[in-house]
Amino acid sequence: MANERTLLSYVRTAIMLFATSVTMFYLVRDVMMIVVAAVVFAAAAFTAAFGVWRYRSLQRRIAAEALSKAADE
């Protein structure tokens, strides 16, 4: 259950970063701000990908521990 909440936190943060980058891109037409918006967008993509990777790796670890615990009984 905590693993799912952590994934949702990563997704929520990624959505916030994505919304920030889109807002920056549309509101400010300065070249520097467009570059900053692209960096924030990349951070959003990285955050989402890292969250999914972390969730899946922990799910595998939890399943392996449950399997070994069941084998011990």
C-alpha cells in the first residue's frame, strides 16, 4: 500500500512539473524561459519514469520476499 502511495506522489509531482512547463511555455515568449520550460518538462518526464521504475523494482522485491517467506513455512 505504501508503494502505491509513493508512486502516486511521483506521478503527482510529474504532473505538477508538466503543468508548470506548459504554463511557462505559453505565458513567456523569451528564449531563455522556453529553455527553462524544456528543462522542467524533461524533469517531469524523468520524475514519472523514475517513479514507475522504483514502483516496479519494489514490487518485484516484495513478491520475492513473499515467495521466500512462503517457501520457509
